[in-house]
Amino acid sequence: MRSKSIRLALSLALAAVSPMAAAQAPIVLKLATIVGPDNPFSTSAVKFKELAESRSRGRLKIEVYPAGQLAKNETVMLEGMQLGTVDIGAIVTSSIGGKFDPKFLVPDIPFLWQGREHIWKVLDGPLGTDLMKRLEPLGAKGFCYGGGFGFRNVLSNKRPVFTPDDLKGQTIRVPPIPTIAETMKQFGANPVPMQWGEVYLAMKQGTIDGLELPPTTMVSDKFPEVTKYYSKTLHSYPPGIWMMASAKYKALPPDLRKVIDETMLETCAQHRLDEVRADAESMVAMRVKGVQINEVKDLKVFQQRAEPVYKFVEGKVGKELYDKWVAAAKAAARP
């Protein structure tokens, strides 16, 4: 009889505890990056995980999937947010513009930016806020602009690039971003679209002569192993937007939404710092691995060749928006 009473009491206790345990189970959020774990996008993701889990006191569990484990490219990442397979990520504006909304191409105008501080002056203002709001119809909530991958430069195995004429006839891989493809075309290259996962092998086998990448991605994704020349054309800087699937964000209780909001702002600030640090470290790493770094002394020649791209972008985003961004960039520029 006593044994039955104990079993009954234990059953009742377990029944009472089970709903409580279920209620206390952490909310799991999946965070994706397309680059290696040492890239600033991925290191910032780990920082977000640490802060969000700590501040939520374990009510949030952030699972970080770097190197394309959850989304092989940024298009798939945003589609994943729409489908519910990806919860959080950072996507550069040009990737959004290339597939979903051409208005996001405007920050990728060639040679629009003098440097990172110039970029943030504009993006942290009303134009950047308005652009980020355009994520809402795409199923994502934008929080802030982190770093990008860095200023994009040309890498090649055929010859170093000091003038646009050095690119003439070179087969250059381009991402599915129309502004980059058009820029390479105006420089005289033969732009070839290619999925990111195929590019390393294409460089190794000589299927392509080169591509254009920022220093951080160049190093984090092992391209010094298959590259001879890296030429600092500094032709564009597409910034990254940290975002979350709108449906997942709205489903969170208000206090956890506040945790996400605050942590996102710190993550963006950290991402900017990480990118600057990693950019400098990556240049050193390339030299150590034997890549020839070419300083391009006359960027004006490249700028002149890129002038048709300005009309191209204007046609994509509309004259009014184009003029606003160009005017804001001029106003924020150093004398």
C-alpha cells in the first residue's frame, strides 16, 4: 500500500513538473553565415550568441551555422527566413538588390565611398533607415548595419591589375549582383556568373582567371592558396544588414524582443570593429602566403571607366533615390 502511494505521489509530481519544464525550454534560433568561422560575419555571430543567451538567462538558445552549413549563399539565407529554416543572419545590400529588391543596389555604386567612416555617416542616417525598412515586405526585420565583407578588390592569376586595361580579356567570376557584373564589364573583363561553392576549384583549375573579393573573405575562404595577384581597386563596399525573420521576431515575448534589439546593436558595432581588424590582418596573411599585393595608384581611371554603371544603377533604383544617395554621399564626404 505504501509502495502504491509513493508511485502515485511520484506520478503526480512528474505531471506537475513536465509542463513547467516544457515552459522553461529555451527558444532555439538558427543563425546562418555563408563564410568561414574566422570571418567577421561569423565571429560577430558568435558574439551575438553569447550576449543573447546570457541576457535572456538561457531562455534563448542561438545555434550558429557558419560556412554555408544552413544557407549556401545570401539569397538562400533570405529565402530561408521567408520559409522558416533560417532565423537570423547578416546579408549585404547588393545581394538583396540582385534578387529581391533593386533599391538595395544603391549603396553598391562604384567608388561612392571614401572609406568606412564615410559609409556609416550615411547608413546610420535616414536614408539607411528607410532602405532597411524595405526588408519588411521580404519577410525580414532589419536592425542595423554591421560591417560588410570589406572593400572589394580584384584577384587574378593571369596578371596584376594596375589599370582597367590589365583586366581586358580576363575571365572574372562575379556573384549574382548586376552592379558588380556591369562594373567588371566596364573595366574590360569578361564577367562570368558562378555559384560561390564552385569558385575555389575554378580558380585552382584555371577555369576562371580571377574574381573580386574583399581581403577578409579572400583569407577566411583560403583563396591565397590558389591566387597569385591581389590588386586594390577598392571599387565597391556593399554593407551588411543584420536581420531576423519577421515571423520569428514577432512570435517572441516583448522582453526577449528587447534582448534581441539591444544585442543586435552591439553586434553591429562589434562587426564593424572586427572587419577593420580582420581586413588589416588579412592583408598581412596574404603577403605571408606569397600573394603579390598591388597598390593601384590611379583609381580615377577606374572611376572614369565605371561611369556607365552610374546610369545603370539609376535605371535600377530610380532617379529620385539615386540622386538622394549621391547627394548624401557628397555631403558626408571629406573635403
